[in-house]
Amino acid sequence: MTTAKSSQGRGIVSLLVSVYAVLSLAAVGRSGYQIATKFDLAPLAYSLSAVAAVVYVVATIGLVMAGRPWAKRVAFAAVIFEGLGVLIVGTISVLLPELFPADTVWSDYGRGYLFIPLVLPFLGLWWLIRQPKPSSERVQ
């Protein structure tokens, strides 16, 4: 790999990890506040926001450490769960809005977060698929 390509790859992963980290902090803060102050108003929505927050934290850690076999598997699982979560919760929140008296991170496909939750898992999967297998998983 040339230096330009490797620095471009590091730039892409740095941006991806940064977006995941910011979304993690936003989701943890939002869900923590909602659960602590008004959980009884929308327990399903606030619980789903907390699940999303955990998934974003796990995905961030997995992406940062993706050079290790276990971390890459964790990142794949988290990103796939995230993608399914945003598609399922997004669809339900559009079709049955009465189930969500308050927004979750994944409501309306992440509309409250500029649809970043909808795009991010696909970018994460794209990046993970492009990465070579960690050295301990390569056939010698």
C-alpha cells in the first residue's frame, strides 16, 4: 500500500470513528437524561435510546481496535445490530407513531440526528469489509 493510500485509509477510519464517538456521547447523554428525569413518559423510547447508546459505544471500541480479531467481530456485530435497529425502529416509528410518544435515536431513521444513524452502519460495514484479516486469522 502506498503512503498516500494508507494515510487516506487512516483518515477515513479516523472520521468514521470520530462520528461514532460523537454519536455515542450524544446518545449516552440524551438517554441518560431522559431515563433519569422522565422515564415514565416514554419507557420504550427511552430504553431504545439507551440500547442505541450502548451499541454506539461498543461499535466505536470495536472499530478503534478492529486490527484484533475479537474486536473486528464485535464491531461487525454492533454495526449490523445498529443497522437493523435503525431500520426496524425507524419503520415502526413511522408506521405506528403512537408507540413512540418521544423520539429515540433511531426514530424516523435518525431524523433527529440528521439521518446519520441511517447512513453510519452502512459506512461502518463498508469499512470493516475492506479491512484485511488480522494477522492471527490469515492462513500462513
